[in-house]
Amino acid sequence: MWPTHGHLHCPLQVIMCESSTVRFLQLSLSLLILTRVQSKVTAPAHLEAPMELPFTLSCTVSKGRGDSLKEVHWLDVQNQTLLTYQPSQKDSVSGQQHVELASSPQDTSAITIRRVSFRDEGCYTCIFDLHLSGRQEGRTCLTVTSRVTAERNQTAVSGKAAALSCSYGLPEKVLQVLWRHTSELGVSSQVASYAKRSDPMIEPIYQERVWLAPSMSKSQLSIRPVNVQDEGCYTCEYNTYPEKTKSATICLTVFVLPKPQVSYKSTSAGVIEANCTAVSRPPAVIVWNVELDNRTMGPPVNSQLQQEDGTTLVISTLTVQSGLLKDVSVKCLVHHKGLESPIAVSMNTKIGTALAILISVTTVASLLVISLCFCLWKCFLRNEDDGV
């Protein structure tokens, strides 16, 4: 038995053992705390991912001394398991179909969203399960972005129809679509708009001639009929939340097709002045085609007169010898950007002569028919008299 004199006496070995155990526990606790402090996950706080493209998210863990990684988990925006794997086992990857594990450096985990859509917007959590430090988490938030795309610049013929289109890949974020027109002089005016839970609004000066499709994704502005004042650039603006306004611009060119006319007059003995005129937008190009012979009296003289409606009158004057119009073909050829091929207008007097001959022949034939009918009628009356 241990001797007692009013106090408890412990053997020296027990005291030393207990002291060692306490120091061991303190050291272990200190190492565990140090390891946890040293272990840290870093990830970008915010990222922007373009719509319809692949995008990669990544997290990196800083491990404490002697620590090792057991497993990695990724959680999606709904805190559901997105992907999980064990770094030491290549075949341990499992997760949702629209994501895949991407190659990454040691102590970094990266996943790729195969094709970003609006549903992928939100915050993602990466969890590193370490042997000593336990679960270490990081968080990164993703904003899905898109840009406005517009069709190429358009060309329309005055009096016909024109359609201008823009599209935006995130209609869920759109509050309003607005179209503006900027004229050649730089004057801007609102044309039409469409907002959620409302009908398209057309500005008074464009009503009965402009229509806007009720869509937050593909917006189409239709103009019918188009006039010269519609030429200019049109901007489609998508007012989105919480992002800023996004826009694209389409320019419209309006053509007025030429309707050429030819006239001529005698200016002096043996000299004729021929004129070919065309009103159009943009200005037409007039050339002369004189068949076989070239008895013109110098090159044609061209002039342009700007009209109040935005069109241009082009006049081409050619001076020729009077006998030329009776002998060869003389044509006015009008070229224009809106035409697939030039318009040819003949100015020969041979056409007038042929028309006169045709009228004469027709008149003679008519007289012959009338005479024949009269003769037959007379013969018929004579036969009736003989029968009586």
C-alpha cells in the first residue's frame, strides 16, 4: 500500500506518463489547428461565362504539412451534387451529364460546363475532403452573358418591304426591346418598342407602315412600304436586368429604281440632239450604244439635278447626225445598283417608220375586207332578184 500522511502520493513513473500524455495531446491539437489554418481553398469570387460556349470553373486548395486529398465534390447552384471524384482513382468521376472533369495542376480541381445556358447562372461550391484538415470549401459565382447579334446591312427598293432583325440569347433577362432610327444627317428618333406583358408600341409617325414582332429574343422590325426617308441606321436596344443595355446596329439603304425616257429634237440642219433621262437613288449611270457606225458629234454630256425627295435626275445628251437614226440602232443604256442588268431604251426613227407601215398595211387590209363583204352582199341581192 501507498503510504499516506494526509496527502496522496503518486509514483514518479505515473506522473511522468501523465505529463507526457498531456504534452502529446497538446501537440496533436496544435498540429491539427495549424494544419487547418494552413489549409485554404481559393477560387474566383465572380466570373462571366458567354452563352452557348464551354466554360471552365476551378478551385485550388493549399494543404498543410503532411495532409493529403481524399475526395473532391462540386455542388451546383441548387446545392445538388454536380460532380465528385477521388484524385487517386481516375475512374471514380461521377456527376451530371452537362459537365466534365477538366485537366488541372495538382491541388487544383477544374470542371467544364459543355455548353453554357441561362440555367447555369449562380454560385458553385467546391469541397476538398482532406485526411487531416477535413472538408475545405470554396465558392465561385457565375454570371451568364450574351451579346446582341444583328443581320447584315439591308437594301430595299422604294415602295417595297424591308425587314430588320436582331437577336439576344438571354430573353429571361430582357425587360424591354427598343428600336431607334438615325438618319443620314445624324438625327435620332424612336421607332418602336416592346416590353413584357404589353403589346408592341409604334411611334405615331410610323404607324400603319411599321410592325414589331412581340419577342424578347429575336426582334424583327418590318417596314412596308419603304420610302427614301427610311434610309439610315437602326439600333435595336435590349434593356436587361441586372446588366446594362446591350445593342446592335443595322443600316438600311433605300433604292429608287430608274424609269428612263428618251427624246430628241433637231437643233440645226442635219443635227439632232438626243436626251436620255433617269430619276433614281442613288444616281444612275447612262451610256450610249450606237450600232456599227459612230457618226456622233462628240462624247455625250452628262448632268445631275438633285430632287427634293432625295432622288437624282441624270440627263445624258448626245448630238448625232440626223441620218444616223434612220440607218443604225441607237440605244440609251441605264445602269443602276438596284438592277441586275441595265435598262436599254431605243430611240430610232426606224421604229416610227415601221409603225407607220404597219398602220398603212392594216388600213389597206381593212378596206379590202370591207370591199369584199360589200361585193358578196351585192351578189346575194342579185341572186334573190333572179329567183323572183
